Amino acid sequence: MDLIDIVFLIYTFAGLYMLSLFFFVYILNRKKIFEHPKCKLEPVSIVIPCYNEAEHIGKTLECLQKLDYPQSLIEIIIVDDCSKDNSIEIIKKYIAKFKNIMLITSKKNSGGAAIPTNIGIKSAKSKYAITLDAETYPDPGSIKKMLGLLQEDEKVAAVTGSILTRHQNSWIQKMQAIEYDITSLFRKILDLVDSVYVTPGAFAMYRKEAVIKAGLFDPSNLTQDIEMVWRLLSKGYKARMSLAAKAHTETPYKFKDWWNQRNRWNIGGTQTLLKYKSLIFKKGMLGNFIIPYFAISLILSILGIFLFIFMIIKNISIYYLVTKYSLFASASLLTLRDLAVAPSIMSYFGIALFILGLWMTFFSLGIMRYLEPKKRNVLNIIMFLFIYSFIYPLIMIDSKSKMIRGIYKW
């Protein structure tokens, strides 16, 4: 058995293990997967970092006024990070219209979302702070479906909901719509085993005191939302997920913008992994599951793409040499023996993994239709599995290359 066979078997084992784990956790908890504890009405603060958001900020503020939550208990804090468009003019119009909106302007652009979010959280008057992207639109009942998780357990410091896509116009947006649906369900399954590792900054609710005690969001990390959850977990807090609480967010329309976003996510995730690597097999599920899961996924993704490239180059080289020799010797290029297929245990494992992955994708999207009634195009699902998913290892390589060269850009 050569190195390629060993890596393939590791891939297969890891894939079958994770898919089986998710499936059995879901089966055991399927009746309560959309449940959420009832909340008490308490004041909440919504913090919105803003930079050149003239296209979206007005619609987001309109959306927040339609929440199924008393407006008298909602404080909206917008922290403008030196926008160059007319975002501030639009915000001021809404301040004049609604009493619960406040604007804070930064003295200089911070180059990311962490510092504006920190300013907003420190300014918040409420016990609970919600981080919200300027282009994210929470559903009316979302706050009630998340708040109860913080109220029922003092150890819970962060809660997220289902972050779904708002538009599906371009091909890359259609792929992201499928991805976001599956990710939301898998994040809920992780919640059922105390392993939520990120509460996306697009829409998340925090216990303000816990975030401040932890030192607020890290401006040096490109995915400050992942880093914050790991830090909270390392200090004994918990992170939860309410699948029923949904919000729709704008996603990249162009492939280039999507590539750059995923590059940032990968760099930030690696930054977080390197920062907390010493906690492996410590601090409960953070060290015993989340950190190993991240590390193994990273290693296999990078190793896998290099082995894939190696196999292609190897096969092309062999074919070229055989062809050249055959032409020189006037021998046959192909015989019936060459067409014989010898099944192996690895072939069966690979087929089983593919079928299980395909079934799990359709199964997950079927469950998520409870939240997103739209039917998914079968062709889009196939492209998601065969094209979109195979681009990720290339992004991993690009992001690691940027890290080696010291390029850390929002």
C-alpha cells in the first residue's frame, strides 16, 4: 500500500465518521432540532459595523423596525468606520425617524469589523449585544428564538442562528445558498454535542459582560467571530445555536469576491488554530473535538490537493512515455487486458463515501426546507458536489501562500 492509498483511506474514514456522526446525532434529536427555550423580554443592543453600506443600511434599519420584539427594548448602535459613500447621511435620516438608533463615527478607518464592533459593544447599555452585518436581515421572530438560550444558562455566552442567503442570482450565489443551508443544519448538530465553534458576525447574540471580560474581538484576526468563540470556550463559557432563528444575508455575486472572502475565512481560521493549538485535548470539547477537527481538515485538504496534482502529473507522464515507446516499437497502445477493471476495497469505500455524501446533501436540504421552502435545482446540487466543493482545496493553498508571504487583508 503506497502513500496515496493511505491518504485515501484516511480521507474515507474521516468522511464516513463525520457523516455517520452527524446522521446519528440528528436521528436521536430530530424531534427537538427546531426547538428553542421561551425567552423573557429584556433590553437588547444591536451593534452594526458600517463601512460604505449606503446600498444596504437603510433596508437593514427598516427590517429591524419590523422585528417581533418591543422597539422600546431595542437599542441600535451603528459604528461607521469612516465610510466614503453617503452611508452617514442615510443613517441620520433614520435617526430622525426612529428613536432607538444611535450613530458613532470612528476617527480613522480600522480596516476590519472587529474594532467598530468593540466600540459598539462597549457603548451598549443592554446585558445582551447582537452583532449584525449591515447587509443582513433578521426574520421578525429571530431575537426571541435566540435570547432564551442565553437566559436559561449563565454559562452560555454566544448564540447564533441560521444564516441563509438573500439572493440567488449568479451561479456562485446559488452554490452558496446550498452551502449555507447545509452549514446551518450541521452547526445545529454540533450544538447538540456542545461543539459550536463559530457564531458568525453576520448575526449573533452575546452576553456582553462575557465578551468584555474575554478582551473583546481581536482586530488582528481576519475571522474575529471564530476567534471570539474559541476564546469564550477556553474560559469555560458555551456557544449555542438556534436553528429556527434565521437571518438572510447578502453573499458575493462575483466569483472573485467570493474567492477573496473565502481566502480571508481560511486565513482567519488558521490564525485561530495556531493561537489555540496548545489547548488540544484540553478545555472540554474545544480541545477534544473542535481543535483536532480543524487541524485534521486543514492537513487533509492541503495534502489531498497536492496528491491529486501528483496523480494527474504521474498518469500523464506514464501515458506519454508509454505512447512514445509504443510508437517507436510499433506495439499496441491498448489491449483488452488494459480495459479490465479490478475492484478493490478502496474502490468500494470511495463509492460508499460518495453515495453517502450525495444522500446526506439531499437529506440536509430536505430538512432545511422547513425554513427555506424553495426547491433546490438538482443540477445545482450536482454542481455543488462536483465543482464547488472541489474548489475549496485550491483556496486553502492560496490562503496559506498569502500567510507565508505575510498578506493579511480583510
